[in-house]
Amino acid sequence: MTQLFDALLAVGIVGVAVAALFANDRFAAVGAFMVMGFLVALSWVRLGAPDVALAEAAIGAGLTGALLLRSARRLRVEPKMCQSRWSVAASGLISIGFAGLLYAAITSVPTVPAYPPLVAERLGESGVSNPVTAVLLNFRAWDTLLEIAVLFVALVLVIVVPVSRVRPAPLGEMVVPFAKVVVPLSVLISGHLLWQGADAPGGAFQAGAVLAGGGLALVLAGAMRLKKPLQGGILRATALSGLAVFGAAAVATAALTGHLLGYPDGQAKIWILGIEAVLTLAIAATLVLLFHGSVRRVPK
């Protein structure tokens, strides 16, 4: 029965992906993309990677889908251009080539994984019992710091590019009651994901994505106006705090132990929880700002 379910899930992912690519209506394409994201998240659950599943559902399907919906509403409808047979054939050959490279990469992976035993062997020294958190915030914390830096650079590029003022379409009378329900739930769920990340699937990225969903509800309901200097400034400062605190932690640990992000003995969990708490707020603020876009206007 499970094999049948997995087969149907795989067929569903491919089918929805094809529907997203060839849909005539852009909103239907975005809807198919979001459905595909949730199916992919379910496939990660079936593969035994709940941390990746949470990130895929919250960021890959939810927030990315919201960004695509916002972009689709602002794009002008362009007449379709007929593609030549040569371009279609070239696209097909490129796709087949990438599929072949992906297959070669998958089949070249050793059947006996090397990293899980190493992580399990040193897990007691990490300060947490969740191996994913141990890798992201301890063993390979430097990589996570670089990821936060890349996210911040993307936000800076969005902020500095001026765009014309967006006139939001009315969302109806239910958006405010919806926000009143979603925002408290997002705070509770994100807090739970943050706290349990040390011992179970969760962590700063998943918690920040869920909290960003509550922030988007506030923006859509009109309760959070980022064009106001105070609210926009606080949110931008919060987005910066993640990289600033993470960088400060790297410098502090280097001064204390002689290693960047090498936590003092017996204090790893305190450092990890502190960094993740700030990262949760920073990631949420960054995702809200990325959704909202630039607060500047194009000069007339």
C-alpha cells in the first residue's frame, strides 16, 4: 500500500509540475506550483526528512507562492509568441541533459552514507539532540552564517531598487478576521518550532517562515504599514539583526575559544538557542520585506 501511495505521489508531483508549466492562466499556474510544493513537502516526509518538509511547505510552497501571486497580479498580459520547433527541441535536449546529470549524480552516491555516523558520534558535543540543528548551528554553523548573509544581500537588492507604488486590490471583509486568527496562531506555532528545534524537527528557518505568514496577514489586513518610517525601520532593523547577531557570535566565540562559532564547553545549547531566537525574527522580517518589495517610488 505504501508503495502505491509513493507511486501516486510521484506521478502527482510530475503531473502538477507539467500543469504549472503549460497552464494558460498565470494564476492557475501559480496555484499548480503551490500544490506541487505541498506534494513535494509530503514526499520529504515519506523520505524521512521532516525538517526539509517543513521548510518546503512554509517557504517553497507558501511564501514563494504568495510572492508569485503578487507578481502575477502586477505583470502585464503579453500576447503569446509562437515558439519555433528548434527552440522546443533545444529545450527538450537541455532538459534531458540535466536529467541525465541528475541521474548520474544520484547513482554515484555511496550506498552507505558517511555523514550520519559522524554526526551521531559527535552529537553529544553539539549541545542539542536534533542532528539537523547540530549540523546547521554547530558543526557547519559557518555555512548557515553565509546563508543568512546571502538572504540579507537579496533583501538589500530588493530595497534599493525603486519601484512604482503598488495599489493593493481590496481583499474583502474577511481579511481582518482572518488576520486576527492567523497572527496569534503563527506566533504560537513559530515559538513551538523554535523551541523544539533543539530536540525535534523545527528550528529558526521553519519558525521564521511561519511567523512571516502572520506578518503577511498583518500587511494584507492593513495593520502593518511598511511605508511608515517607524514600522518600516523597525522591520528592516529586525531583518539586519540576524546577520549582526550571528556575526557577533562568531567574533565572540573566536575570542573565547579561538575558533569561529566554536562554542565554549557546556554552553553550546545556550548559544544555539540565542542565535536561533534572533534568526527567527530576522528571517520573518526579511521574508515580509521581500514580499512587500521596495518602499521607495520611482521618481517622476
